[in-house]
Amino acid sequence: MTRLHDLNFFVKLAFAFALMTVAWFAPNWQYGVPFALLCLFGLWLTKVPKLRSYLKGAGLLTVMVIASWMVNLLLQGTAPLDALGIAAKMAARLVATTALFYFVMETSSPGAILAACSAARLPAIVTLVLSLTFGIIPMLRDEFERIADAQRARGMEIDNVSLVKKLRFALARGVPLLVQAIRTAHAISFSLTLYGFDLSRKRTTWRDVGLMVEPHMSWKDKTR
């Protein structure tokens, strides 16, 4: 972990949106691809957790996006080189976008998000939506990996196979992942009911929230 990880959640979110805008306004792949690679290098430089798993997913995403756009554009009569350039530009936009928000998700704990929302005096429903959105995606990602481990434990070879089979096996995990997502949503709903969550009740935080979100209570807070 670096001090960048302790930045206020909204600072990181604004930074991600700003860079995403740059990526989507890149005029062609000559600008888009280097920018996407720069975003990936930023993930490595800031030591974002589980980067290897993200890179595997980003690689599959890139192949699927380029292939789908190439087929679509070629069927419309676009020249192969022009189609490849457009497909590469779209893939670079998506890789840059996912890389930026992967950084936000992996470096923002639910507690830090709640603290930042409380300090910003956001409505309770907005706080709840942000916390669940940025908190549940890493949980589903971990569940996706657990499903893959279960496939390996049952003797399914999902690593040393062709790209087409990897895509098929990845899509096959969608059904159990959807089931687990529904179970997780039900568990969250039950927990909110059990603990008497009330949108009209004001929530507080013990964290010191400014430009940085301090992970521990400061000494001056303890003496109050």
C-alpha cells in the first residue's frame, strides 16, 4: 500500500473520471493505445493488489472487443486496416476505463467510502449506493476466481487451453456467478433489515477525512 491508496475516495473518483474523459476523446489508436498502456503502468507503479488477475481479464476483454468490432466493421465494408484501427481505439478506451476504476475499487475500502460520504454530508441513499457499488464488485471478482478454482478441483483444464476454450469456460462461470450475486444481494438486504437501517438516521465516522482518509483515529480525536 502507498499513501495514494489513502486519498479521499472522491478525489480518486474525480481523477478517474478526468483520465477516462481523456481516453475517450483520443482521436485514434495512435494516441489511445499508448494512453491505455500508461494507465496499466500506473497500476503497476502504485502497487494495486491482484494486478495479475486484472491483466488477464483485460487481455480477454481486448481480444473480444477487437474481434467483435473487426467482424462488424468488415461486414459493413470497411477496409481491414481501417477496421483494425477503429477496433484498437475502442479496445484502448475500455482498457483505460477499466484500469482507472479498478484502481478506485481496489484502493477504496467500504469504510473509507462511508467516511468520505459522511464527511461530504451526502444523502444516506447516495452513500449506500456508492458503498455497495464499489464494494460488491471486488467481492464478485473474488467469487469468479473461486468458481474457477472449483472447476480446476473437479479436473477441468482451464489454463493450458486455446483462447476460444478459455472464453467458453469464462462465460460458463456466468450462471454460478449470477446465482451468487443474487445470494449476496439478499444477504445485504437481510443485514440492513436486521440492523435497523434507516435513511432518516444520521451516520457519523471516527475517521479523519480531508484530502486523505486516515485509516486510524488520530491522537487529538482520542483526547476529545
